[in-house]
Amino acid sequence: MKRYNSVVLVVLAPIIWCVVLASATGAIYLKHRSRQLFVILEKSNSERDRLEIEWGQLQLEQSSWSTNAFVENIASANLSMRIPPPEQIQVVTE
């Protein structure tokens, strides 16, 4: 019986050692991979935040482009257009 136990120990010890080594290697790899994925996630979040800020700025810019004062300034500067005096305005009705 004692000889049987020592044979089992000699056979199982390297197998257990290999399993423990593989488990430790897997745990280290998974920890490294999770850190890589966390860095990618943080970069994606900061890119999302930057794009949301840019989107908000573009919406503000678009709304300012459509204001009457802005359109009148562009029309007078680039097209030499002006608002006619009230005596030159004629209202046409049916």
C-alpha cells in the first residue's frame, strides 16, 4: 500500500504542478487582457464625450447661422443687399 501511494504521488505531482502552472498563467493573461480592454473602453468613452461636445457645438453653430441678424449681415456684406426704407415698401394684396 505504501508503494502504491508513492507511485500515485510521483505520477500526480507533475500533473498537479502543470495544472497549477497553467491556471496561474491563465489568470495572469486574463488580468492583462482585462486591463487592455479597460484602456480601450476608457479611450472609447473619452472619444464619445469629445464627439458629444463637438455635436453640441455644431448644433449651436447651426442655430446661430439661421438667425435673422446673421443672414442680414451676410446679405449686406457679401451681396450688397440692404433693407429698403419704409416708403419704398409696397404691400400687394389680392
